[in-house]
Amino acid sequence: SHAHSPTYPSLLQVAVRVRPLTNEERQRGCYRILEVQDDNMLTLMNQATDRNDHLRQKREKDKHFLYDRLHGEDSTQKEVYEDTTKPLVQDVLAGFTATVFAYGPTGAGKTYTMVGTPEQPGIMVQALNDLFQCLNDPSKISKTKISMSYLEIYNENIRDLLQPSGTLDLREDAKTGVIQVAGLSEREILTTKEVMRLLTKGNKERTCEPTAANKTSSRSHALLQVNVRKSAIKGVGEEVKVGRLFMVDLAGSERAKQTQNKGKRLQEGAHINRSLLALGNCINALAEGQAKFVNFRDSKLTRLLKEALSGNCRTVMVAHVSPSHHHREETRNTLVYAERAKKI
Ligand code: ADP
Ligand code: MG
């Protein structure tokens, strides 16, 4: 495996983004329980910020959490992209692999951060746009091709989101050990607009199941893989370098018991928890520099990302939370998971 780029202080960066209160939350009289102190410290308050709420008594102390980076309610898509993912783009162009995860409960803003809207494009779209910009440099002698695949993992089944068909299998190349999804479509893409269109269309193919927690709860992981192939004429032959960028919109991290799931849904919850748990273990090990002790076989997600998570590859996790008192438990769990990602 290759040596990592020296431009970063650490292989794993953990950021937290707090989304704004939604109109519905405002109308329901939700109050805020989070306070961003600075670029690194977030406080989960025991009491409401709303002074009029005298009913809430102090049962426990305010809790402070530290992260590599915090993005408050007024953070822009551009700021979040530039702080988390933009630095990885240079690595990918140089032939390295990098990964960005959006973690958090359903409704906390993962898909907004990753895909966004045509007016407010998210990380996936901005990253591809940056890659396109680099291609437009006429001084480059090497030929570069950018392609993307978009898949979902739902109940440990893999489906192509760009060219929906049946479930797809993981294949491990006996010689190289590289794991690939057999039959996954790969699109060459040329414009940012096209990326937005493909991702929006792909998201409509995502498996959505109604749960007690949220009608459009997303129980699947959506994984965008971008391949950057650079070929340069070297002597008589042609040398091809492949850089890879994985951007993953993870399934909701809420617990099965909180969503009061039964039967099939409960099983889905179990699958999701398994892969998020496996991912958490991998990320812990990565932060500790002990990736060799991790069992990537624990879930399809970690098998697929084995190379990205085990080598000297950059990983960014953006954990998402709502500021509302309504989601206190989920928020606390998410903040703890994200904090643990960096220290066991
Ligand atoms: P998730 O993918 O985690 O389930 P969504 O991304 O769908 O959550 O966000 C839930 C709702 O909140 C959506 O209506 C979305 O547009 C809105 N939202 C999320 N994050 C932001 C943000 N940073 N700014 C404005 N609206 C947001
Ligand atoms: Mg979503």
C-alpha cells in the first residue's frame, strides 16, 4: 500500500454538523439543546436555551464534546465541503483513495450534506465539480477520466442505484485481493449538472420503508464511488494511476428499540446496526493505527471499504444532529459515537 499524503495531521477527521431547526420543529415549539462554543467544542445542554421554559429542571450537567471541526446551524454547504472533503480531492487526483461518511439518525441532515439541492449542492456534487475543474487544466499532458458508480446496501443486499436491477454480489480478486461489486454500472460523467441529476434519480431508487420514527426513514447506505484514472505515456508503455473517492450516505443510526420496529423492520434495524457497529470498529482501529486487527468481513459495507479503511487512506466522518430537544437521545448517542471514533 502507498504512503499517505503528508499534508494532513491525521488519517481520520471527525466533524459534526448541526442542522437548523426545521419549520415544523419551530411550529411544534421545539427548543435547542445544543450550543456550538467554537470550531471544536459542542455543548449538549441539560436545560433549554429558551429562557421561558422553566419546566425543564437540571437533572444532569451540561456535557461538552470535542471534535476536529464543528459546523453550526448557519454553516454553508461550501464551508462544510471545503473543511471536510476538498483536501481529499488532491489526494485522489494523485492516485490515492479517500472516504467521506455522513453519519447520524434519520432526519439529521445526512442527505442534505452529501447531495443537497441544485441551488445548494452537497459534498458529492462539489467534490466532482472540483475534480472536473482539475481536468480543464490544458497544461496537463496526462489523460484523465472520471467515472462514478452509485449503489445502496439494504439488509446486506447490494443494488445499483444508477441502473437498477437485482441484487449484486461482492467478488474478491483472488490475486490482488481487491473487492468489487460484480455487474455494477460505471458512468463516465462530464458536468456537475449531470452528477446532480444522476444522484437525485439514484436516491429515488433507494429503499425507503416507513417506520414509527419517520415515514421516509432511510434504512439503506448509499455509496458513491468516484474513480479517477490518469494515464501518462511513460517510455514505451502507458502508466495508469487510479485514485478513488468513496462518499457514503449512511443509513439512519437510530436504534431499533427507539423506532419501535417490529418484524421485518426490526431485522433491518439489526442489519443496519451490524454494519454501523462494524464501521465504528474499523474507524476506531484506524484512529489507533491498528487496522490489521479489524474484521472487515463483518458487513458488506466494511468489506467494500476494506482497502479504504485499512491502508494509509484519508477518512472523514461528518456526524449529523438536530438541535431540537425532541431528539435528545439520538443526539447524545450520535455525539458519543463520533467522539469515540477518535478515541476508544
Ligand atoms: P437524513 O438524510 O439524515 O435523513 P435529510 O438530509 O433528509 O436527513 O434532512 C432532513 C430535513 O432537514 C430535510 O428537509 C433537509 O432539507 C433539511 N436539512 C437538513 N440539513 C439542513 C441544513 N444544513 N440546512 C437546511 N436544511 C437542512
Ligand atoms: Mg437521507
